[in-house]
Amino acid sequence: MKPIKYITRSMLLISLITSSFTLNAQQQILSFSETYTSEEVLALLDPSDAFYQMIEASEPHPSSSRLGTFTKSEAKELGDYIQSSDFRTKLPDDLRFAWGVQQGDLGRSLFALKDPGSEYQGPVRADIKEVSARISDSGNDYSLFISFSEHGAAKWATLTRKNKGRNIAILVEGIVYAAPRVMEEIKNGECSISGDYTENDVNRLKAALE
């Protein structure tokens, strides 16, 4: 995962996870999910739990929803285990897990989300008004600007107000592409993703959100 930079006023601190494949945005389902923190989840597990044998729990920030990473060869065993009844009884009923996108030879990340059930009220693709890739005056820094429609901005304000200090996961087809940490309520419906990213990195996420 690449280093991250702080975003200016009314923006988010973003941990960007980019995809290695091209998306057909018209066929992708976009959603935003509240999350559990790694500290909240791992505190419920005994240190001897088999979960730790299948995942590298190396996330440095306890408020992150990213629990750790796993390799392709570990995916099936991990998937079977976290869906098992024995494991699920240790966790809240509304906790669900989601994979991050494949990071080449680095494997994938596992995220802890809150299942909204039938009550999902976050933004959807139709609420996004603009997505644009931007470059700094120096030509070295790329960022992604996102703005919501009036209706979407109201949803985004509510979601960010409820989750100050926590991650909001951005998912495409159930896969986590970004896990922003909310620094403050965003009332104007605008946010920017910035960091040490290439032009291709930003354009991949742009394609996912459009």
C-alpha cells in the first residue's frame, strides 16, 4: 500500500487500493459501507485463534477497518473459516467481511464492514455528479476529485457525520477499492483522494466510480 497524505479542509484521509484490471463501470454496483475497526474485531478473538494463522494482521492503525493481508493460496481456507458457525459466534451479527482488490504478488486485504441489511441509505452511483482526475502544478502529484449531487451530498454528510474517525469502505461489486478515514463531517458533498499515486492509479479508481 502506498504512502498517504493528509487532505485539506472537508476532505478525507485515503488509503487507496487500486485494481490491476479495467472496469466496465456501467456493469459495476457501487456502494459505501460503514466499518468495524481492526481493534474492535481483533479484541474479540483469542490470540491462539486459527484466524491469525491465515492472515498477516499487520495494520499499524487500530482504527482502520483493514484487518490484514492474505495470499491467493490462503484465500479459500480463510474464506471457509470466517464463514464457519464456530467463528461467527465470536463476532457481532452485523459484521461482514470483504476482500480488497488483488495487489499483484502482495496478496489481498481483508476488511471488516457493517452490514446495512435492507436499510442501506448511503450514496449510490447515481448520486455522484462528477469524478475527475487532477494533477498538481508541479506535474508530480495526481489526485481524484469527487462531488455528489444535492441528494447525494445529504447522504454523504450523514454518513461522514456518523463515522468521524472511522473508515468508510468504497466497494465495487462487493470488493473494497478504498477505505477512507473520515476526519470531519463533509457537508459540501466534495472530497479528494490524494497521495503518492500514479496517473494510472487515479484513472483506475475514476473508472470504478463513474
